[in-house]
Amino acid sequence: MTILRLRGREFRPGEFAIMAVVNRTPDSFFDRGRTYGFSAALEAVDGAVEGGADIVDIGGVKAGPGDEVDPAEEIRRVAGLVAAVRERHPDLIISVDTWRAEVGKVVAEAGADLLNDTWGGVDPDLARVAAEHRVGLVCAHAGRAVPRTRPHRVAYADVVADVIGYTVDLAGRAAAAGVPRESILIDPAHDFGKNTYHSLEVSRRLGEMTATGWPVLVAVSNKDFVGETLGGLPVDERHAGTMATLAVSAWQGARVFRVHDAASARAALGAVTRMRRGEHSEERTTVG
């Protein structure tokens, strides 16, 4: 496995980075607009840092279907917040969840360190922006879905093979375009272009993805596949299932964990670190 480098920080194999979610959206599936206001979003960032987040991922567009958000509105929601967070937390790694190159350019100039492309390269210019500004890039697998859609009856001959092939290809192309290789991550994107069976299969076989050598990000926090696996639990009852999935992912070598509760994730991953110490005593297996 390679060393992951973001904003001058290094995360070595066996070290975990916690990415806290802060959405400036009025219709987020999890917080339902609680952090849409600028002050509320900034306070949420402060809380995430206090809870042990290494990275804060700022989003301005709900992932699922909803009201149209054009690039100008997305920039209005996220760019000023990025600038304020950069001033308030100079050492914090700031990520922005966007698939649009024009948004990526503005937030990179405002101080973002990572562009989190959860829709899997639908705008190929986003990698060019990351290269130009020397920031990191998340290369995800969304089943080639159009952003903010829910594909019906999606099917794969082998979902894990598809995920690996697609994300590794994206990562390789990003590196060739000039994105710093040590700042590129791949993400299976649970529930994006996938049903619950697919997301569970990816979770069970995540070790095949981490074996590629690219740092793997997992974003499973409170997702539908967690609720459905536990008998149809609503969003606010998926915490335990989320922590279990994080632990399984960490054990298989995932490196970055996108979560809504940074403090709980840090505690869960700390337990994994201590358990792994006996198996890999030669590694530095501290939480990053």
C-alpha cells in the first residue's frame, strides 16, 4: 500500500483518516438541512474537528433526486464556507463533494485540498482542475449513473470487478493528467448505482480493492444498504450498523472513512487499531 498525502499530512498503511460530512443543503437525507445555514455549517465543522476529524467533506448538492442546483448555486453554498474553514482551521484537510470542474476550480482556489467526485468522472475536466491546483481527487464508482439519479434494476456480472476496473482506470488517468499520485483515492461508492446486494458484496470483498495499492475511501455512514440489511431501519437508527461496517472495512485495509459522527468513528477505528497491533506489530497502526 502507498502513503496517502493530503495538505502536507501523511497517512501510512495501517493509519486511518476520518472524513466528517458537512452539507450545506436544505434537503440532506441525514440531517434534513440542519447545517444548511452558514453559521450552522461552520459550527458543524468545529464540532467535527473537536470530535477528531482529519478531513471535513463539504457538500452543496444533495446526492439523491431533488430540486435543481446549478453550478452558480453550488458555488454560493460551498466556496465561502471553504474559505472560512480554511481561515478558522489552517491545518484541517478540506474536501469538497462535487462532480463539476467549474465548482472544483473555485473551491480549490478558496483553499480545498481534495475534490471528492462521488459520481465517478462524469466531468473529465475535474481531474484537470485537481492537477492544475495540485489537490487530491477521489475516483468513485457510481455505475456510470447520471448524477442525482437512482438507476432501476442495475446489474453487474461481478460488481467488485466492475468497481475495481472502473476506479483504477480513473485513478490511473488522473495520475497521468498530473494529479499527485499520492493524493488520489478510490471509492466503491456504496449505494451509488448499486442495490443493497451489490453494496454488501463490495463490503465483503473490499480487500480485493485495497489490494490494488490505491488508498480506499469508504462512505457507508447511515446509508440505505445498512438500514435494509438490519431489517429496514430508518436513517436515525443505523448508527450501530454503520460502526460495524466501518470496522469490517478498516480490517480489510480501507484508509479513509466518510462519516456523520467523527467521534464515534474514531473510537471504533481505535478499537480496530488495537486489535490489529498483535497481527501486524511491525506496522504503524495508529488512527491518523
